[in-house]
Amino acid sequence: MKDFVRAAAVIEQEGRFLLVQEATPIVYGLWNWQQGKVDEGESPEDAAVREAKEETGLDVRVVRKLGVIQNPFPNTKEIHVFLTQVVGGELKVLEGEILQAKWFTLDELEEIKDKTPGPWVLKTIHSI
């Protein structure tokens, strides 16, 4: 099976970060940033913006690239991670893929660090 390239949007607003609680089987119930597969012909940056819109209903703009995480999941070659800010839209989660969305402070993220898909989630946010 092909290893996919994924893109993620870390949405930050006023010192808080929007995470979604996953409904997909491999990461069910875990808190994660908005992410998904980069489509053929699509840039990772554009994929991150698209995934944020699909999963949260929010329009975001990329502030800067935070990094690339290598081999985080089976069948995932890498995740390109971008810091983003909300520029429009209304928070509404994608039913079937997302259980809920919630804004977290850094302290609140520390409390749920064991409920994320991996240590890279909090480590990347701390790098901002």
C-alpha cells in the first residue's frame, strides 16, 4: 500500500489552539489538529487549509510552516504541519470524521497529552 503525505493545520487564536476529537477508527477519541491526505496536484499548504475547512468549517490562512513529521502512522510517509489563523467561517465539525472540536490553552493541552495520537502534537505546539 502507498505511503501518503498528509498536511495539518494547527489553528491558533488568542493563545488557544483548536483541536478536534477524532471519530475515525485508528485514532478514535484522540485529540488532534486538523489534518488529511494531500491530494494529487495539491500543495501541502493548500491541503492544510482545505482540511481545516472540511473538519471545522473555519477558513484559515497559513502563517508559517512548523515542520514535517516523518512516519507518524502506518501508511503515512510524513505530515507537513502549518500554523494557521482563522480568517472566517463558523465552527461546525465534520460529522462522521470528527466527534467534537474544542479550544485549548497550553496548560489544558498538557492535561490531555496522553489523549493525542502522539507526542509530536504537543511538542509541535510548544515550538510555536
